[in-house]
Amino acid sequence: MSGPFKVAVYLYTNADILDFSGPVEVYSTRPFDGVGPFTVTTFAHHTPIKTDSGALEYNPNTTFAEIESKIEDYDILVIPGAAFDVIMNMIKSEEGKQLSALLNKFAASKPREETGKRVLQSVCSGSILVAASGLLANRTATTHHLGLDMLKQVADEAAGGQSNINVVRKRWVDAGTTDAGVRIVLAGGVSSGIDTSLWVVEQVAGKQAADWAAEIAEFERRDAAWGVEA
């Protein structure tokens, strides 16, 4: 196993709590007697970040500009979702345009020699933000089951016509790699982000690390086929 793998998690106002806290929990798991295979950094355009429920506020580790300037140093980039109106407003905003540029920059960056792996991971409607960047054309993709039509619409709009996206309803989808060798992995709704993160851990750090993270979280892993094809 190579590593440590550096994880960057994007936070934004009204993002769903479990969409980002689930992956952070998984990637933060470490052995009792040593360091874990991942380091996690949260970043945002603003601080603090207020959640949709109003129950919590978060202070991310660093700024969007700081991560953008060195995104090639990170191995895993996590994009959480939110309510669909929040997502659409994000896409139209200046922050959304900056995020789209960051996603494309990350997807075009070859994996670091130290790790040999690079993963773009979305959770829930976060895949719609990925679609808005144009990265899901000609790929199989998923999102929260209530947003499957929106996912296709946004992907088509980003392509300026037909994106040829294949939208399915699954817990997660391995959408393949970019020309640079960056794997795109898309989770379905909310808790699917935990299943997806454990799967990513297994792919980059090995089954033992993934099983340990699931054991510590007392989480019963489910596979991608759980759900109904759309």
C-alpha cells in the first residue's frame, strides 16, 4: 500500500451533513497503534459553513483558494450534495464556476507518483455538480434517486446537447477514469457516501484498511448493486 493518501473535502453552505461527514469519518479511521492511510482536509469558499438544518456550523481547515492552488497534491476530492435548489443555485453562481474549474483541473491531473491513485468522489446530488463541469459525458452515473432526471439534464446542458450519459439508480457507480488516470466514483443518496468511501478505501489502500474502517464505524457494508436500475 502506498500513502498516505491526501483527501480534500469541499464544504459549502447548506450542504447535507452526512454527505461530507460520512466520508470524513471513513477516511479519518486509523489503527489504535499507528497512523491511518489517509489525511483529511476540509475547505470552503467561506467560513463558518452553515448546514441546511441550521443545527450545526463548520469551520473548514482552509480556503478554496488555498486548495485550488495545490489541488495536484491531493489524491481524493470529495464533493457532497445538497437540496436540489441549492445545487442549481450553486451551478449558476461564481463559486459554482470556480468549483467546476477545480473539478476539471483535478480530473486532468495525473496521480501522484507517491500514491499512484487519484479519485474524484461525489455523494448524493454532488454528482450533479460534477455533471455541470462536463466530466460525466459518455459515462455511467448516479445520484440521489429523486435527482436522476436532473442529473441527465445538467449533463446534457454542460455538453451543449446530448451528453450520452447513462443514468442508473445504484448505491454507487465507478464511472471510469479520465485521460489522466483519475477515477470518478459517484455515490447515490446520503448514506451511500459511506459505502462508497469504504469501497474507495479498498481500491486504494486495500481490503484490510476498508474492513477495519467499517468495523470501527460498526457499519454493514453494502455493494453497488443494491437498488433498482433506472
